[in-house]
Amino acid sequence: MGVEETLVLSDGAALWAQAEIRPGAAGIVCIHGGPGMWDYLAPVADLVADKASTYRYDQRGCGRSGANIDYRLARFVADLDELRAHFGHRQWFVFGHSFGATLGLAYAVAHPDRVAGLIYCGGVGLNWQQHRGDYQRRADARLTHEQRSRREELRRLDRSWSEEVEWRTLCWLLTMPTRSLPRTWRAERRRRG
């Protein structure tokens, strides 16, 4: 049974969530990267949908979720736990990609009794600041001059939705697991206007 909803959390933040529920099955939450991205992990959820209840969401301030003033990692961890409780799991499996992997790891450290297992895909560890400069230099070196210029131009704009998708594509393209994701984002841009 598929359920799409917007949950209002204890601090008033509104999070978009998509659940594919299999009664009595274990749960797995898929946490997208970013921060600043939106859910792109439907293909991952589909891989286990015949065996588990799957949950995807847009982190606070991202995609279909509302903005909020609290963007501390501890608050993102609390969001995950409120989602777990809302969907009625005592424990669930956690799959995270990139920043989502880091968030999943932080969640597992904070709530080990609520995590049945952790799948850590391309995360940056718990000390991202230590690696950020090197990462940015390597990522910039792989973009063309035109791509870097366009990314900088878009960064300064009050972006439309299509410009937002283009900007995020230029920011995150090199960290995505497949090159087909930008096509998916273009389709999403067309769908959402």
C-alpha cells in the first residue's frame, strides 16, 4: 500500500514522506544526500519493496518539505526518529547515500536500539569539515570552465524551480552514483513546472 503524506513534526517542521507499506514486514528508510537535495532513492527502495516496508522523505528545507530555522544534525536525527515512530516501527533498517549516509550513521550512534542495520553508501563520515575543502577542489577540477561559471551564476540568483534543478545538478553531478540521475532531475523539473 503506497502512502504519500506531509508529516508535521514536534517542532512544526513539515516533512514530505512516501511509504510503501507491507503489513508485518521490516521497515527500511532511505535517506537522500545533500544537504539541499531531495529524494532520489526510489530505485533503491524498489529493490527491496517486495520484502520490506520502504520509507523515503525530503529532509527539512529540501524538495517538498518545508523550510525551518533548525538545521543542526541533531535535529535531522530527531526528524528520523519521529518518522520511525510515526510509521510504527520499534526498529528499522537505515540506508543513506552521501550526506544521508552520514545522517544515518549519526542516527545509529544516537539510537542504536532503533536501528536493525545500517547501509552506508558513499558517506563523508562524522567529521565532514575535515574533508570538505579537498572534496570541493577535486569536484571543481572535474567540471568544465563553462559548468563552473554557470554554477556560480546560478548560485547568485533567486532561482526558479528549473534553475534550482540545474544548479543542484551542477553542484552534485559528480557525486551521484549514476550519470542517469540528471535525466531524472530534468524529468522532475518538467513534472513540477
